Amino acid sequence: MNLTEFNLLDRCEHFSCPERSVSPAVYILLYVCGAAVVLLTMCGNLLIIISIFHFKQLHTPTNMLVLSLAVSDFFVGAFVMPPMIIWIIESCWIFGRSFCISFWFIGGFITILSIYNIALISVDRYLALSHPFFYMNRVSVRISCIVVVCDWCVVVTYILALIYFNGNFTSSVMCPGECFLFMNGTWAVINLIITFIFPLSVIIILYSRVFLIAKKHATAIRELNNHTRPQTQKITSHSMKSERKAAKVLGILVCVFLAFLLPYFIYSLLGGVIEIQAAIFQILVMVLYLNSTINPVIYALFYSWFRRCIKLIINRQIFQTDSALINVL
């Protein structure tokens, strides 16, 4: 994760946590709202995880990537959002230096993982639409799972390398009550390229191709609809529509992700030019993490199978015999 550098040395001697200026009622309300966001993030992504794990119809290569994204989003709600919300409400970091370092690396790991999950989803959709026969014959659930495991391993390796080669993370001066870490110039550039420029370029290029291909498919479907078609053509038309719908929904997912991601990275890039305000930085990081809350809402709005799965889970029908074979599509 691109950790913005802050010049804390000049103000550490004068820093102290500000006294709470809000009323007790507002203070409690803020914590209730924060807890609601955390629960919504965890429960929403847990429903996606259970749905894809349990129902065999959902065991597809694309859904394995969606599952990986849901797991990383669940971890955001479980491990990253709670301390971030407390930090924002209290206007003070109360967890100490060691946990601050752990917090940024856990958050960085999950953020990078989410970005590359989105990039892999764009690769998956591009292959499915541009090379459908290759995709059907070569891309399996097993292959997709191997790619996901490799993705997690690569991100873990990168984070460990960042810790090892950027030793000033553990020796940087940090004001009491603040949680900002330094990154040296070389690793800041490397981190920007690896975590933002490269995956973002892949996402934009491939989804531009995906929408061009989807547009061609739409034209082909209209031409097929203008003629009497044999059954094979009807099947082809239905398949093309399904792929276009999947591309559209996942395209919305990607666009929302970028909308939540870009403000943080733009502000980080400007951090060396303009004066950084800690409160704004905290809010932008929280906005980035709120994407993990929005993703299940997108699935609930656009995927009928997810809505059916929610009903089956809430009604506890998944505990019935052979419930994994229920038709949810």
C-alpha cells in the first residue's frame, strides 16, 4: 500500500490527542454507526463466501476470483475497519506503535490483494469474451483456484520484501497518538507502480477491450433476432447475452472500486507537494475501505443468484440434505 510520508519530527514535541468536543450522545451514535458499517461489511461478504462455497452451481472460474475478493473484503471488515473507525472518532491513535505498524501492513496486504483480484477478474472477463472456446476448454475451476493461491502468495512475498528492504518502517519517529509510517523514495516509487499503476493499466485496457467486444456481441444478437434461427443459434445468442451481462456487472464492480480507490492514490501522490492534513487522509483511507462494504450491495442489486442464496441461507435451507445441488441460477 502507498503509505503517505508525513513530516512528524517538527510537531511531535507539541502534539497531544485533542479532547473530545462532541456530546456523549453524538459520540455513542458515531460508534453505533461505525459498528453497523463493520457488521454490514463482514456479514455481506460472508454471505458471498458461503454462497459460492456451498452451492455447486456457483463453482465457476469467475466465481473463484469473486470468492477471493469477498474473502479479502471480509478481512477488511474484521481487521482493518475497527481500528480505523476508532482512530477517526477519537482523533487519536490509541493502540500503540507496534500495532500501528501491523495495522498498515495488514491494510496494505488486503488492499493490494483486492486490487489484483479486480485485475484478475478483468483478465477473466476478457478471455471469456474474446477467446470463448479457449476459455471453455482451458480455464477451469482448478486453474482459477491455482491462480488465486499464487496471487495471495505473490502479495505476501511482496509485503515481506517491503518490510525487509524498507527497514525504516520499524525505526521511524512517530508522534504519540498518531499512526503514520515512512517509506523511502525508491520503495515509494516501486510501491506506486506495483500497487497502482500496473494493475490499474491492466484493468482499464482489458475492460476497454471487453466493452468493445460486448458491443459487437450486442450487434450480432440484434442481427440474429431479425432472422428465424435454428436452436444452435438461440443457444449461442443466450450464451453471448450471459457473458455480456457478467461483463456489465463486473464492469460496474470495477468502476465502483476505482471510484473509491482513486481519491486515496491521488491524494497520496499530491502528499509530497501540498501540506497533508491527517483528518483528510484518514477519511480517504476509510473511503477506500468502504468499497468492501459496497461490493455485496452490488451483487445483491445485480445478481439474482445472490438474492436467492441469501434467502436460502436465512431460511437455513442450506442445512438440508443435498442443498448444495439446489438450482440458484
